[in-house]
Amino acid sequence: MTLHEIDAWFRSFLDMHAFAQDSSQNGIQVQNVNPDGTHIIKAAFAVDACLETIERAAKIQAQLLVVHHGLFWGKEQVLTGIHYRRIKALMDNDMALYASHLPLDADELTGNNYGIARRLCLSNIRPFGLWKGMTIGVQGEFDQSLCLDTIIRRLFPNGEKIQTLLPFGKKDIKKVAIISGGAGNQLQQAVQEKIDLFITGEIGHEQYHEALENGINVIAGGHYQTETVGVSLLAEKMHKELSVETVFIDVPTGL
């Protein structure tokens, strides 16, 4: 498929219009030389459009790099410094860049939050978490109450270390809300919904006392780690449905 055909495929299930207030310029951010003629036979997937992911994608001769965090946010940016070097690396290798930020967070099939909910084996999964009028997270329940240790093992079955644990709520956890990435400021919504455990990627200093005084458990699993889920699921879907070779490029930040 060509770049424009793949763009149409992405837009058939990633609801770009529902997240019009997303500061990310979702969709094609950098095209290849011939977006209607060059066939994409290998696509790389990564969380971040940084120089390392671009260079590693070039080494495996990918014609497309798909990321959660792209290069363009809200306004045009001058092509200087690292921004220039990243875009030059894409253009030197005739590699297109595609970004999906909030649409990928919220998608029911390939999204970070639904993906984490299914990994945890939650039931009755439904939308949660308003941000600028857009619902980006999910909530659900365990069929039987679980302890934090069991939940953490399900969240990261390969033994990845969580960034922060605030065990300030119930020991037996039933209701869970999830917003990947940097959603610590959405904690109050979890409190209002009487959630037992709020899972996000990272939290701020001020959320410590907010969680303690409201008696709620919080897992900050790492901004990066909680957002590897969506791009991995998206890569699987592309390979299965479009027969495009896909490769996930892992560049963890520890944050």
C-alpha cells in the first residue's frame, strides 16, 4: 500500500475528528517522495519520534515510521537544531512519519488504555477521563478483588519496574481507572468516581497528598512503558490486515 492508502486505513478506525483539540498534528507529519506511488512494505513503530528511533528505522530500511509522540505539536516549528536533524534523517532515507497521539490513547482496539485494561483482565470496560471535552481513558472492574502486587504483575508481565506506587487505598482492589502517559492531574476524576486504583504513566509532586488524603491507590507505570501498548497493538493490526512487515523499536527512557 502507498502512504496515502495507509493514511486512509488508519483513519478508518482511529477517530481523528473526535480529538480535534489534541495539540499533536495527527496523521502524516512527513511524507515520502512519492506518497501515491511508493509502496510501504516495511513499517517501524515506536513511542517517540526521536533521532534514535528514526536512525534505527532507517537501518532496517523501513519506509514508514509510526509513532505516538510525533514531531509537530500545535504550531509550525522552525527547522533548526535537533528538529532539523530529525527531519533531515527522515528525508535522507525517504522515510515517512505518521503520528497518532490521543486517537491512539483512546481507540478501543489498538489504544493504550483499552490495551492495558485487557492486559489486566478487567470486565465492563468503558470510557473514563475527560480532558478538554475529550474522553481519553477507560475504567473497569475485576471479577474478583486483587491486591496491588498481582495487578502490577499483570500490568508488566515481563518484570518492568513501575515508576511510582502510592498504596493509599483499599488492599482489595475492584474498580480501576486507566489513562496512559502523563495524566496525574486527572486523579480527581478517579476520586469522584470512587475508583480503588488509578493507573497512569507519571504523576506530579502534588498528587502524593491528593492521593493520600483521598485514600486512593495510584500506580504510575512510567510514561514510556504505558504507551508502548498502543503502538505494539497497532503494529500487529497492520501486519495482520495489510500484510506489511512491522517492527517495534524499543527506546525506553525510564520515565
